Amino acid sequence: MKLDKLGRNIILIGMMGTGKSTVGRLVADSLGYNLIDLDSEIERMEGRTISEMFEKDGEPYFREAESAALRSVLLRDGIVLASGGGAVLRSDNCDVMKRGGWVVALTADAASIVERVRGDANRPLLAGDVEERVRRILDERKDKYRFADVMVDTVGRSADEVAADILTHYRG
């Protein structure tokens, strides 16, 4: 039995720099849905930046805040959610996402990600050698995105092309 995707939330997962927020805006606008950026929602709920959370309380604290925000956001309908790149690190989060909508994994190779995120001071996991960190994180997480309903490669494609691909899958 084919599960009807239409009307379900769309949840974008993937490494930082794969275009979740940019593509999410295009998809949300096309469907008349609201875009929610999970990182922005966490900052709103916590009253401080993600960098401040990492610096003061560490990554485990941030991951707890991320899980709480994810559960809260997915109680809503009619949204496109741009998740944080590491939201998939907890299997409970993956279960929440599968129940909460249609999950799309945006993928890219390490070189493309490095090109997109280099110089972004708002990415605390990239302190130090950006290329080495991206390759390591990508290697650690590569299998974590496989629970998605569909995988969409973003390499060499514009945000408009990626959004159109997602909408074709969603409507198809």
C-alpha cells in the first residue's frame, strides 16, 4: 500500500551545507506551507545562539534541546522543516521525523559542502580545519540519513532544481 504523501509535513535532513534551509524555503513557498528552520527554533526556545549553547553547555545539552524542539515542531501540520544536520544522530529523533512527515535527505560530497560552508562562523562543529572536519562528520553520518523516504543529490544543482525534484517526488 502506497502511503499518500500529499498533505504531510516535509522534513529535510542532511549534512550542513546541503541546502536544507534554502531549498526548504522554495518548497514551502510552492506548497503554501510554513518553513521552520530547526536551528532557529532551538535558538528561539533557548533564548541564545547555538554557538552559545555549545560553548557554555556543550554538544550533549544542545542535542537535548534539539530533540525537544523537534518533538514540539512536528506537532504542527503544513510545514517544511529544515532540520539540523546532526538531528539524525539520535535514533529517537529519526523515529519522530518518520512519524511526523515525509523525510527527504539532501546529499552532497565533501568538496561541495566545504565550498558552501567555508567561512561560516555560525557552525560550531567546524572549528579548526574545515575540510578535515567536514570529511570526518560526513563519514560518521553517511548511514544516518538512509531512513529517509527519498534521497536527493544536490551536487552541481541549483536550489530551484533541487526543490523541483523534491516537489516531483512529493506529488508523484
